[in-house]
Amino acid sequence: MIITKKQPFSKEEIKKLSEEFETYIKTVIDIELKICSAGANRHFENEALLLKQGSAQSNLWGGGIDLKTLAIDNNSMINIRPNDNNHSNEIQDPAKRQGFENLMEYFFEEILNG
């Protein structure tokens, strides 16, 4: 199940988002508009939804959260964008990476701080 929103996910929503992989949730975040789309099988599915809703490609970054360790990562094939000076599947720009991680902590605060 894919859920896209600007507010933190509830525990019930996180349970639904975990249906795809059980212990991992893939996410794509628009770091400018502060919108998270999560729960898809592939990051490009979340990315496509956000692009359709008006997000700019250069603001979309992918990653996820491991539900067992609560580790946040910023690893996604959609992050490989030479035009945006990102040549890796990891977010290379420190400010963008920090923005992504801060927003992940916001969207998943229910399990990170609970």
C-alpha cells in the first residue's frame, strides 16, 4: 500500500506501509515541499506519484527505514542523477542528505520516538 502525505505516519499507517516488505519501508521525499510517499515495491513508483502531484525531480530523494533496527538510509536507484550532480545511489550533497534524514525522522516519529 502506498501512502503519500505531509504529516507524520500513524502506527496504523506504518503497519500498512510495511505490508510490501514486512521489515522495511521504501520512501521518496520531496525535500522542498516536505511530502513523503512510502510503501511501494520500487522507489520509482513513489517518485512517479510525487511528480504527477507537481514535485520537481531535483527535490525528490529516495531511501527507507528498517523497522527492526530503525535505521534510516538514503539508498535508491532514483538518486543516481548526474544532472543534479549525484552520481551515486546515496544522497551525496550533505545538506540534501540531512534534509532527507530530518524529514524521515519527522514522518516516522511515531516509531522512532515511541
